[in-house]
Amino acid sequence: MKNIFVQGAISPDQIAKSIAAHSSKTAIGAHELFLGQIRADVVDGRSVAAIEYTAYEQMALEKMDTIREAMFAKYKLICMHVYHSLGTVSTGQLCLFVFVSSKHRADAQQACHELVEHIKKELPIWGKELFEDDTHQWKKIIKMVDITHKTATLRKAVATASVVTSHGRTVDAIKNGQVPKGNVYEFARAATLLAIKKQAISSRTAIRCRLNMRQ
């Protein structure tokens, strides 16, 4: 598996070197790039100064490897490179670099667009918006899925986990979203959703999930 993560912002120099490195691959006829940049959004009167990215890295790399294989199977690609930031990235800086190469531009263009959508929707990566007034909030990602073609079934999924700590301040940090590696609840939620997707769920199957914290 290739490591897609970069600490901090993705530099223009890194992008230039990546493009220049492909000049010797003369079978390539087209490149398609996507660059994700941090916007200075205003939320409830507060301006975003930066976004702090955290990820479930091993799970993200495994999922990215699956997506990569699917893209090469679907399109006639020669090269594919993905880099995503971890840590704090300020407004105006780059946080995502997707670089796809193929013999013809149609494959490169379509694959790049689809690849970006897969990354944004499927990889367990979270962004905390850091505002100029030193407050923060986790970015909310809402995805609408068309399920009109599915047969109506009754489903119930609940995940269960117990977390025992030696100090009460650890419980407080989890509840207040102050754990250095990220929001524990969001990590648990993402892990549960990915686990459920790997199961053959029928109307008779139940997966129970609950997170209990105690000192």
C-alpha cells in the first residue's frame, strides 16, 4: 500500500516535482490534476483560519488501495498519485493533490473526477475547522444516497465497545473532543460503518453498537 499522507500543507514544489518526474514516461498523453485548497469560510460570523486533519490511517490506506485497484480496472490509466494532508493546514494552502495520467484525456479526466469523489466520501479522514477567534468545530459531511431501487427491509445496527480509563480527565477529554489524535466518537462511528459494510446484512441480522466510558 502506498502512503498518501503528508504532514502539513502540500507544497507547490512537491506538485511541480511530481509532474516533472513523468516527462520520461512517453506513453502518457494526458494528465488530470485536482488540487484541494482550504477556503476562508465564514461560519456563524467566525472566519476559518485553518483546518486540522486527522485520520484512521491504516483503514484509510487499505480503503485507498481498494479504490486504486478499482480505478485501474475501470479506466486505461498509466499512473495515479494521491496525497492528503494531516495536521494543520492554513487557509489558502493545499490539502489534497490527485494526479492521474493516461494515454488519452477522457480516461484521465473521468478517473480523476471519480477518484476525488471516492476519497471525499469513503476515506476515514476528519477535518476540524479552526476559527480566528480560537474556537473550532468539526466539519459536517452530509451525503444523500438514492435508495429508491432497494427492496424495503428492516435493519438495525448497534456497535458496542467499553473504554476503561485510569483517570477521570481522560473521560472528560473524550467527552469534550480534546483528545490529541481526534474525536473518539467520530472514529468509533466511522469504524462501525465500515465494519457494517463488510457484513452480509439481511432483515434477520443485527449488529449492536454502544460506547461506554468509565474510570
